[in-house]
Amino acid sequence: MGSPQTVKKVKNGSTYYYERTPGYDPKTKNTAYKYRYVGKEMYGKVGRVRITLPRRSYIYGPFLPLVKIMDSLRMGEILSTITGMKISG
């Protein structure tokens, strides 16, 4: 394997960065590249757009005030001590 290279790709006005690692493909008897997503350029820095996956794909906007109230009352900590399960909030 060769050393990885950083490749910049511009798509729809956004700049995306990939790490390209060369390797030998015995099937085609030629060099084959493996690409790994590094991140998107935002404000002059390169970083991943989404670090964690969303909780659900459903709309939970109406429940945000309830979540804020539960966080302020530390309901997650109380429930985790009672049930023994870690409840994130």
C-alpha cells in the first residue's frame, strides 16, 4: 500500500475532502484506489458534517419543550438511578 493522499472535490459549491489510498488490484493488474470521506470544508476548516446519527427520522419538534423541562429537572438521572439503565437526554 502506498501513502494516503488528500483529494478535494467541489460539488454544488461545497468542498468535500477524501483520503485516497492506492493499492494493487491483482484482478485488473493495475493500481486501485480506496476512498475514505474526511469531511466538508466549513469556515476554512475541514470537519465531518454529522458526527452522530440522529435519534429518529421522525419529527420531534413539538416535544422539545418537554425535553428541556426533563433536562432542567434532571429526570434522566433520577430514572437511571431507579432503573439502573443509562438514559440520555
